[in-house]
Amino acid sequence: MDEEDKRRRRVRAQRLAPRGRDVVEVVRHVCGIQAQDAAAARLSVRARCVGATAVEGLVRTWAWRGTLHLLAPDDVPWVLSAVGPWRETARWRQLGLDETVYARARATILGALPATRAELRKRLGADGEGQRLPHLAARVAREGLLELRLDDTYAALELPPLPPREQALEKLGRRYAAAFGPSTPRDLAKWSGVRGAPHQPGDHEPAPSSLRLLPAFDTYLLGYADRSGVVAAEHAARVFPGGGWIHPVVLVDGRAAGTWKVERGEVVVDAFEPLPDLADEIADVLRFLQSGRT
């Protein structure tokens, strides 16, 4: 399988071409959308869903790689099980957090929901200063008790019992294969942050010719350990400038052909090469952004 064929198969697996029509179904299929940047997460949904306007009916919580993701509600239990139990980190200790602080903060957080960040910080006092709040909230979320909505409001979450982890890991292997197409065990581990899931190679028919404006942190660029087949080495610094940042890209048949941004209500493109006509895709991005303001 050559690189072009692999890219096209992955584009189909990722629902970038052809696109879906139901927001929750699309997000369920791709095993979640990275969502530490709420605006970018919405645009990732748009790229995969024809005519999308409101991005609703999803749960935003800490999932793969310990990062915020949008998930289909019925996926949350098995995803949390696959991610595994919370473990203390060096950063946790640096912030002066321990089990006593957590027990106190957990009770305060759960008693305050729903609440904004500012409201939680006020309720928590010193326990919620600086980066303490997101670390504490993420641990409560890992228990399946809390979500962080796209409007950045913390809200209570009620889940059924989590399935056995072995069962969740088996599901992860199957679902990743369906959502990411041709891949390797290293791809699965890199994207999920999980060890022990059984890898399946995954396969799909090649996608038709496609053009998509993908946002920052899109899962198509995050889903594989080796990105060289998507972003040519001479353009890598323009897409991956460092510090964990991933710029929005113009994706032509699964290959990054430029970057883009919105300035003063207009889409501005920085092309790596001559591009096909972007008018329809640009119009759809602007339509989607406008729909979110009404």
C-alpha cells in the first residue's frame, strides 16, 4: 500500500470523505474528538458532518492521553475503563496535592455543580488556586462524576458502572481500527496513551477525492505516530511549531497542502503548493462559525 492509498483509506475511516450527517454518530465513530480547545473541537465535528450547526448531545471529559475529548455519551464508561485508574503524577506532587486535599476538594466540587471555573475557585479557596483546579477536576472526571461542557461550565455526570478493563481494551482495539484505518500498534498506543489494547490493522476503501479545512489539534493529525505521510518534512514546522501546538491545515486527499486561520471574519490560507478551489469549503466554515453565534 503506497502513501497516497493509505491516506485516502484513512480519510474515509475518519469520516472526512464522505462525511456523516449526525453529530453524535460521527463522534462515536471516530472514538472522540480532542477538545482542550472548544472552538477547534467544534470545527473538527464540522469537517466530518454535513450541514452541522450546533454541536450538542456530547460529553466533554478527560479521556485519551489525559486530554479533554468530546465523546458520545454511551462511549464514556468504556473509554474511562480503557484509560484506566487515575495515578499520581510528579505534577500532582509539585502542586502540593495529596489524598487529604483531594477528598476535601472532591466534596466541594460535587456539592457546587453546575459551576463555572470562577465559581469553583471561589468555593475551593486555596485548594483550587492556579493549576490545582483543572488537576482536581480531571481526577473527579476520571471517576465518571463530572464533565466540562463546551461553554466551560463544570457539570455533574451520572454513569452506569464501568465495564471490565479487559473488555474495554478489546473494544478500543476494534473501534480504533474502524475509525483510523490502516495503522500500527504504535499508532494505537500513541493516540490513546493506553498500553495493552489488541491492535487490528484496519482497512477501508479509499476515499473519493476530498478537500477539508481541518482545525488545530484535529484527530486526523493526532491519530498516528508517524505524520510524515501527511505533512511533508519541509512543511512540518509550519504545522507542528512546537510546544504541543498543531496548526489548522488545508487537507487535500489526506495530505496537508497549507495552513489556514480566520482573521476579521475571513479565512486566510497559507498554501504550501497550488490548491484546488477552496470556495465551497471556506463558505461552509464561515457558515458554521456564524451558526454558532446565533
